[in-house]
Amino acid sequence: MSVFAEEYFLFPVVAIALAGVMVLLCRWAFSKAKGGSLVRRVDHRPAERDAFGLLTDIRTVPNYNDARVLVSRLKDFGIKATAARTNDGWTIYVWPHDEAAARGLLDPS
């Protein structure tokens, strides 16, 4: 009977310890920038236009509002798009397979 008593005591202690470790890990991962967050961008300077991996830039506009209007227009037609602040202004990015459709939609001439 004493073997079962040790197991009944040990399991809750281990479970609470693991839950505590998970809470501390999540607090660190989602903390403010001063603590070194894993999921937030801490550098707010404009980026280079080619710093966004596989995304293709299709247009650069001078302000945020114009970029959001263009992104919204592309999303209305089912094209996945995003805007990012770059050294040249606000650049609209799409996936490479959507590039032709996005350019055709934004440049109707």
C-alpha cells in the first residue's frame, strides 16, 4: 500500500511543476520587447525590399493608408497580400504564383 501512496503523491507534484514551467516559458516567449520576445518584432526600422523571403513585391506606395487600400482590393479578389514598411515606403507583397494576377489587377492599363 505504501508504493501506491508514493505514486499518488508524486504525480500531482510533477504535473504542477510541468504546468509551472509551461507558464514561465509562455510568459518569456510573449513578453515585451525589452525581455527578448520570440514572437514580436523588436526592430521597428524600415526593412530592405528583398528581406521578406519568398514574397514578391508588386508595388510601393508612400503611406500606410494607400497600402491598406491596395491590400484590401487584392484580398477582395482572393489574392493573399500584405504590406510592409520598407526603405522606399510601404511595399505590397504577394506570393509568386499570385504575382501576375495582382499586377493585372493593380495595373489595368
